[in-house]
Amino acid sequence: MATKLSEIGAADMRAAMVDSQLRTNDVIDPAIIAAMGSVAREAHVPAALSGVAYMDRAIALGEGRALNPPLVTGRLLVAAEIRAGMRVLLIGAATGYTAALLAKLGAEVHAVEEQADLLGTARATVTGTDIKWIEGPLAAGAPKAAPFDRIIIEGAIEALPDALAKQLVEGGRIVAAWRDGTVTRLVQGVKAGGTIAIRSFADMDVAPLPGFAAPQRFQF
């Protein structure tokens, strides 16, 4: 996705995002700050919206998908506790912004996206890395490449499919956003004894992901 921002303008906006959105809201990990301060977020949004790429808001990417606000991404990365060399499964790669950040953090990234046009943008935009791009249903994950040390679900879900839970190593960590009625909460969980115990740590507006609706309950 082409950008209309100048390099100087974009750099200033990244710095402002870091200082006014991230550092003031518990995103202070030096590695995450460095990554989010260097990856060109404007390259991952439609050209017409490049001027608002660094605002504290979700940005529509078309077909019901969106790039989450920077703070949502930053808080998820902090909660994930990424370390260099970890095998990370990213669900909902979209245009590749979070995948690029994970690569900057030194992770082995397996990024799943089901919309071919979004994945095409991600492949073209994120260069110079060995990210494993996977086209397929988001809820299916990447079973052939499992298990993973971390799973990051880049969007709001109502249910965690067993297929994804099985792809996390024992002791591994998963982060996502959980929709509970009209409220969306950032959550994290650690797998222990084959079970993932989820707990919330922040209420935030997060763009929903398709394919993760809660099972319908029978009603009389």
C-alpha cells in the first residue's frame, strides 16, 4: 500500500505515537519501543489513510478487516513476552504490520491470513525477512508448523478454537482480545497441564476477527 507521507513526517509521527500513546500506557519495553518506532505503519494502510496511520484508532482495510490501534498491538506484544528465537504464530496477519514487528523482535514468525489481497500486500510490504506467510482459515492456525512458543491473535474473538490451543507448547503463552457482549478485553493465557487459563488485563476497542464467533446456544 503506497504512502503519501514523507519520511520526515512519518518519522515524527512514529516518535509522537511512541511518546504519547505507548510510553504513557505501560508499553515501555525497549525492544518493543524500538520496533514500533522503526516499522513504517503507514505502509500497511490504504494510501488515502496514510495521514492517520499513527492515530490512536483502528484503520479499515476493507472487507470487514482493520489494522488495530497502535496501543492494542503494543500491549499485546508486551503481554506476549517475546524473546529472540521464539517460534510465534500470528493469527490475522492482515497487511503484515505486526508480523514485521515480531521479525524486528527476533522471532521466527508464522503469519496466517485468509484474505489473499491482504496477504499479497503483506508479502510485498514486509521485505528482507524470513517470515513464513500462510494463506488459510484464521481459526485453523498452522498445524503443520506447530508447536509454537507464542500465539498472538491480532483481533477480537468470542471463542478460542481447540485447533489453535493444541498448537501452543506446554508453558507457552497466548494473547488476544476477548469479546464479552459489548465489552472487549485484552487477555493472556499460559498453557499448563494441557489447559490454557485466560485472564484479562485491559479493556480496549479491538477490531473483530472473522471465524471466532461463540457457538450458538440452544434456546426454547
